[in-house]
Amino acid sequence: MPSRKELANAIRALSMDAVQKANSGHPGAPLGMADIAEVLWNDFLKHNPANPKWFDRDRFILSNGHGSMLIYSLLHLTGYDLTIDDLKNFRQLNSKTPGHPEYGYTPGVETTTGPLGQGIANAVGMAISERTLAARFNRPDHEIVDHYTYAFMGDGCMMEGISHEVCSLAGTLGLGKLVAFYDDNNISIDGEVGGWFTDNTPQRFSAYGWHVIENVDGHDAQAVKKAIAEARRVTDKPSLICCKTIIGYGAPNKQGKEVCHGAPLGDDEIKLTRAALGWSHAPFIIPAEIYRGWNATDKGAAIEEAWTRKFAAYSRAHPELAAEFTRRMTGELPTGWREGAGAFIKATDAKAAKVATRKASQLSLNGYGPLLPELIGGSADLAGSNLTIWDGSRGIQNEADGNYIYFGVREFGMAAIANGIALHGGFIPYTSTFLIFSDYARNALRMAALMKQQSIYVFTHDSIGLGEDGPTHQPVEQAATLRMIPNMSVWRPCDAVETAAAWKHAVEYRTGPTALLLSRQGLPHMARNSEQLANVARGGYILHDCGCATPDAIIIATGSEVELAVNAAKELAGKGTKIRVVSMVSADVFEAQTESYRQSVLPDNITARVAVEAGISAGWYKYVGSNGKIIGLDRFGESAPAGELFKLFGFTVDNIVKTVEGLLA
């Protein structure tokens, strides 16, 4: 049987060889963390290489994702569907081994990492999911949800502000099955970190409420094993294992230095490293006995089979719970969802109430929440303004099987935690803050879209309509830039009906996140016939028409500006001008419709078009063309009552009428 050091050296060899062949990459972290990874994966990690999606597996997150050859080596050696040729294809086009770990590309990669700090945030979300599902589904003698979340972190993760946000919350929540490893090697890209990072990290995490194990020799397998065992015994706190390591361990001239962080070691240094490690094998050659020492397929199959027997017993004892658990793990929506959601939208239309769309969102949560036990969410300390608490909300801080998370003022961390919840499975997460603060969360929003993960963002106070809080809180460019993110579905509803339809879409949209942009101020109900009501789900539709096949002009509007557009159309009609009003509640959904439908709403032969939205105008040229006009806001707002601001910036019926008339003159 190979020694632990030989097993770890296989990681080192594969990592330096793959980086060298690609002529780019980060060998330092894999060489430095190989001993820690060997102990964790061989002695503790519960997983099955033949079934990477088996539900009750432990989750492993490489938060310092630049060290991607570490996880690729581990997956290859333990028996996942990742061949030696895949490793040789590291960082190449269409490979299963991209430069940073990417969810969906590589079997066994649980999340996309690379933007530092977000991996540990995802891990916090996964640990929340595990504990909440366990409380909901486990029963005495039937623990079907029982797994750990492990995360590797580097100095960069520790420096990123998001790590403070999420680790603080993890300590407050007492996530006892979260174990993080701090790769304390004293090096980042610019060199020794003493010039810019002198935090007492153990004290910092102790202050968060974590269990901290200090000064573990990351190259001593027995010390690492002892630390992990200790961490697993502490069940009421997350654990941080602080491992002292040498970056680029084994490279005689480069270990311990920043030069091995993000560049190949070079052929000469690799020869010296092989000699120093006692690794005599050629590049990408792993001896059979090393493969046997690493292979986890038989062990993994046995672990999953034992769980399968456990679940069968659970199914006999608790058949309804077992069926519900299976439904949620497969991501199927509940029976009766579509009928119930459709009925709610019709009931909302029948009420014809004037209401702020943020309030309409809360009403939608009350309507849909009882149909969706998998719904879990919260707000970044703005629940009273975002209106994210619904009648069935139960805080996970107080009830282990709750469905509401008080995130505190942690917008970035909140969004990244939600990504972890979505990736874990069993929940549909929603989060909320003011639209202006989507900027704080932006990179986590982008990561959700990149990974095609379902996460629902409730962004309220969507325009200058919030008034006196002024330009620091008035979003101008946010709607436009959110629409630019691939896979992001953006909805800006004009009333309660469109809000209910937006929520229904968000629940059903499984290949990306959804942003709901909602008003602070009350918006009137828009009258619709049955066809218009059905067409809301198409993203853009004819809300008001002139009763003729060929209108003189088309006004396109969203959100609070739709009312202005309809009233302007009515005034113009009184002057004999035929106007169509299109509510473009979701441009991305509209673009996904058939060409014939889009032409029926915005026919090419009607070139007189005006778009109205209280935000950056640039994105609307696609719909109005070079001959059209846009009433937008290409500057920051002011602090004043909302009504005064709408007049100041031209968001009035009179200005829309004048703009249309000028276009037609």
C-alpha cells in the first residue's frame, strides 16, 4: 500500500504536469494543499465517484478555485469520469478541466469558483440546506439527510469582504456540519502577505462563534486527521482548521514564494521537484498501486447502497415524507402548482387593486407560498421595506425546519449563500434588497447566471419613485445592466397582475436566476381581457390598442411608467392619433417568443415608437430604432418627493404626448 506522502505526491505531480502542459495555471496551491486533501478525501469524505449527484454525499468546495488542478487531480484519482486525457487538456477549449472549476463541466465539481470568497459563501448555503432539510425530513432512527460541507480557503478568500459576511452569519447560525480549511501559506500574488494582511484569523473566527483549531501542520497527515476528527465532534459550531503550509511544496527553488502561485514551474524546476519528492514517474504517469490507493469507487458504491437501504426503510415508515423528499430532490414542482398559480393570477386580476408592486410581491408570496414547501428566502435587513415575509414564514434562526433567513446587512453574502442553497438542491431560494444595492451583490448574481442556477431576486424601490432618499438610493443603470447578464430573466411589472405572473415565471424558470424589479409607490390595476392576461407570461404584450390593424405609433413602457403610457395613449386618441401601448414587462422573455408573435406586438412597418422607462435609455434603441424616441434617465436623480421628480425628468403624460406628436410631425 502506498504511503500517504506518495498518494499526496500524485496530486502534486498531476498538477504541475497539467499546468506545465497548458503553459498556464496555478500550481502553488495544489502542491501546498495536497497532504490536507489526501487525508480529507481518503479518510473522511463521503462520496460516490460513480454517482456524483447522489444526494447524501458530502460537499467539497475549493473556494480558492485558481488551484483547480487540486480538485481535478482528486476527481481523477478517486474514480470520477475524468480521464488522464482530460487532465492533459487542462485549460483548453471545450475541455472538462477549465481554468477554474465550473459547475456542469466536470463531474464532482459542486460549484463554480475562482472569484475569491464566493466558494465559502456557497458552502454556507449548502450547510444551511443540509441542516434545514434534516430538520424537515429526518425522523428518529431514520436520518436520511446527514452530510458535511467541506471548504478549502486561501489568504485571498480571507481578505475578500464576502468571507466576513458569510462566516459571521455561519457562526451566528451555528452550522456544525460546516468545516473550512484555511491554507495559511503567507503568500498571495503580490508576495508575502505581511504587508497587507496581518489579521489574527483564529481570533476573528472565534469572535464569529466558530470552533477554531490553530497551528495545524498542513504537511503532517496525522495532525490533519486529528484536526478533522475534532472538528466533526463539535456539532453546534462551524469549524475552521488553520493549516500552516508551504505554497508550491516540493519545488526546491520556488516553494514558499509567489512565483509558484500563478505560473508553471518550468521544466527544470519540475525535474528538481520530482527528485525532491522522490517521484520518479514520467509526466501524467500514475502507477497502478497509487491508483488502487486512491480509488473510491467500491467504497463509494457501498456507502450509497447503505443509504439506499436506509431510504427504503424510511419510505416504508414515512411514505408521504419520502415521496415529498424525492420530489424536492428531483426538482419537480408540486402537483397542482400550475392550476393553483393560474387561479391566483386570475384572482389578482379580479381584485383590480391599486398596490405597490413590492406589496403585490408579498401578496404573491402569500398566494404561492402554501403551494411551495421548497421556497426559502430572506432579506438583507430590509424585510419591512422589501415585504419578503409572508404569512407562512418561519425563521431558521428559531425553527430548525424554517423557511426564512434573516441575512442581516450582507447583500453580497446573501446572494452567494443563495447560490449554495440552489446548488445543494431541495429548495428554491429568494433574496431581497433595494434595487440600487444589487450592485453590492452583482458578482454573485453573475455567478448564478453563469451556473444557470435558479435564484429569485426581489429588488424593490426600483426607480426615482422612491423619492426623498435621493440619488444614492435611486437606481438608474441597474435595470439596464441586469438585462445585459446572460441567462438572467428580468421583470419590471406595472401592477399586481404582472407581479404575480413574474413570480410564477421565476418559480418555473429553472435554467437561470430571475430579478423582480418592484416599486415602492402604489400602481393602479391595468384592465385586461383574457387574451392580454394570458400574454403577460410572454414578457411583452399589447396592453392598450387603438382598435385598428395599423396604429400611428407604439409606446413601449415598463413598471410605473406603463400607467403614464396608457393615459398618454388615451389623450392622443382624443386628438385622433391611433396609439398602441406595449407593456414590456420582461424583454428577455419577449425575445424568446416566436417571430410571428413578436411581429404581432411590434410590427416592423410601425417605425414611430417611443420607449418610456425611468432609467438608462441605451437598451431601448433595440425596440425604437434610429427613428424612435426614448424618454429615459441618463443622469442621476435628486432628493425630492417622487411626484416632483417625475415631472422634473419628463415622466409625465404631457411629455409623452408631446414626444409622440413630435415624432409624427
